[in-house]
Amino acid sequence: MKKLLLVSLTLQLAMVGCTVDNPVDNPVKDLSTQEAFDEYKSSYISYQLAEANFFEPEASFRQSLLYRMCQAMPKGADLHVHCDALLPIVEQIKFVSDHPNELVVCCVAGKDFGMLRYIGDGTPCPEGYKTMADALKSGCTQDDFVRAWTIKGTGTQRAWDWFEGIFDKNINLTSSVSLLEDYYTRAFNFYLDQGVVHMELRPLFFGDHAAALERGRAFYRAMNTARKKNPEFSVRLIGCGLKAKTDAYDKTQYNEMLIDNAVYVSLNLKDTVAGLKDFLVGLDLVNEEDLSVRLTDFKELLANARKQNPNLHLTLHSGESLKSDNVEISSALSLGAERIGHGFNLYKYPDVLAQVKQKGIPLEVCPISNHYLGYADDLTQHPAKDYIRQGVSVVLCDDDPAYLEGNPYVDDVFAAVVAWNLSLDELEQLFRLSITKSFLTEDLKQQHLASFEKRWAAFRAQKWQ
């Protein structure tokens, strides 16, 4: 069997021994897509992904033939990705470097290293802060910022605590409308290059109505710029509130403002290119589930929002927990959720699983996020592989890829293929479901499906070495 050249995939990853292809021993041969997929995948044995270095920008597994096939294949939609956490971290570093008059970064060793500050409004550059270009010239390295801005830097801290800190460091990343538009123009073009043709983003709309609408319009302009590369590309927004509330902090205080702003944007911003379609199409509530109040505490807030705009869909983070008393998926369903964000612990509740399956409610599964945040130490044991084979609707998503993986979305596809031993037909169905379970209108779903079928047929018809 043809073997692959693949250096260590993980820091402690056990893999089959792979050798360089010898053109004499391994003559060139044309393989169908099915044959190539099966052969490339069979070169891997089932292994632990507990130490997988997906966060490494130069991880060598991305040079494997299987990975390259995953990268090349047509995708559907990414339905669960959080704002300001999309670009690969190397590209995020470049983005900061490209805006020296607006963004500076803390270069002082310690807990604030990597903290961004916005100076585009005339604010003086704080002591210890530099432009990214100057920081990289004065002793800081790219790897220093990879550690500061990804899960790689966790060390002995609890993963979620470090993860929340990454967002704090990057809270000013898109402070201005011009920064936001440039960031998402880059991000959308990147996802297009990975074969993703529709995205549903989860922004937080702070400020007043005018500020929220201005930022919503910047998302829209970025989408239209990306459409110059592919006119079929589409984006929809899912406005988020914050459900975290503990003795230590209370983020629920922002919720009325955040949800009110989201409703306002939904009513006042339309996708005119698609024929006056809603651009902000849904609501969600986010934050670490185990440190948050119950979803049912927000019943009135969500009901009032949907009363103002009955067209708003609802997808709710739930089941992202290992706690024995966590019943948030059931709570989400009682609130009318049409999709479930993560849904990891659904296996604990057979009656709820049966309900989710019967109603065709999809789980937005984010394998690498679940791995690094402590829910699936071994990705081969992730429950989604069983959900898929039990007939539960599953869509692959990437959550907060900038901070968790080196190559957004494709890394999740690769991880799912290898860890769950997905067939090409199963993968095709996951991509198709990501379109049918999106919050697009039915006519736009059909357009995307027709395009996907053509692209997938062309992919299937390819020959591989």
C-alpha cells in the first residue's frame, strides 16, 4: 500500500510508520476520489488525539495527503463560529501588524502579554505596548503570540480560564468599524479558500442601536467584498447574549442591551443582494455553561425578542458540560431552540436524544473545541461519532478556531475523519446537512444545495496520485 510522508502529528501521537514514497517501489497511479480517500485514510491507525497540536501553525500533519484532500473537498456551511476568532493565528498576527496606527500590543512578560489596545481614536500608546511590527523586531517572537493567543499557552491553568483570557486580550481587535470590515473581509476570503460557502457568525452588539447597526453593516460589506471572489458566498449573523453569572462575576447584566441591539439590527439590516433577506437571523446565549445560570432564566428575554421580530431563529449553547446534573439541552428545547450549540452530553439523556432525532434538530458539533476545553480528551471517544450513526443530525463547526487550531474548519474536518473513521459518504452528508440546517431562507438553501451537488460531483470525478 502506498504510504505517506507524515512527521509527528502530535506531541505524543502514536501513528503508523510512514515512509517517503519511492517512485520505483510506488509507481504513479490514478486513483478515484473514493479509492484515494480510503487509501489515504487507511494509512492511519486509530490513535489518541489527547495531545494533538492543532494549535501549531506549522503542524506537519497538514502536509499529509489525507489532510490535503480534506482541504480540497467542497464544504457546505460553518454554522457555529464566534466573532473575532476566525483567522488562523498567524494571519491574526499579520492583521494586527497591518494596523500600526490603530492597534498596539503589550510586550511586557506576564499575564498581560499579548493584550491589545486601540489607539486609533488618539489614545496615547500605553507604556509597555508596541506595534506588532516593532514587537517582533525587539525580541518578541511569533511563537510568543501563538502562546498568548491560543490554547497552547494554557500551562497549568484550567483550560476555560486561559481561554476566557484570550478573548480579554483580543477584545479590542475590531474596535473600529474599519478594523471590523478588514478583519472579516480577510476571514471570509480565507473560508472561501477552504471550500466553505456559507457562514453563521455569533457577534456581541455592545453600545447603542446606531453603533450596533454600523457594525452590522460592516459585516455586510465584508460579505459583499468576498462575493467578488464567489458570488454564491453568504453570511448570516446570530446575535448573542451572555449567560455567565457566578459569585465572582456577572455578565448577564449586559443581556438586555445585547439582545435589544441584535433585534434592532435584525429589523434594520437586509441582504439586498439576496432580495431583502434578513441578515441577522437568530439569537443565542453564550459563555462557559458550568459557570452560568440556567437557560430557562432567560425565557422572558428571548420571548420578548422574538415577539419584536417573529422571524428570529433560536440556537442555544447547551450540553457543553460533563456535570451530572446538567439538563440544558432539555431547557433549550423547551425554549424553542431549532439548533443546539455543541450538545455534547446528549448521550446521557436517551429520551431527549430521541426527541432531538425525531424532530431533526441538529447538533452544532465542534470537535477540536470540545477536545481542548476538556470535554473529549480522546477524540476517538467523542459521542458525535455515535450520534451520526444513530441518525441524529450533526453539522461540523469550528467554534473559536483562531484560538484553538492552526487552520480553521479544515482541522475539524480532518480530526472528525480520522478520529471517527468517517466514510466519504458520511462526510458528504454532514456537509449537505450544514446547508439544509442553516437559517437561510428555503430558496437560498436550494441554491446552495444545487451548487454543492455540482461541486461535489466534480470532486468525486477527480483523479488522485
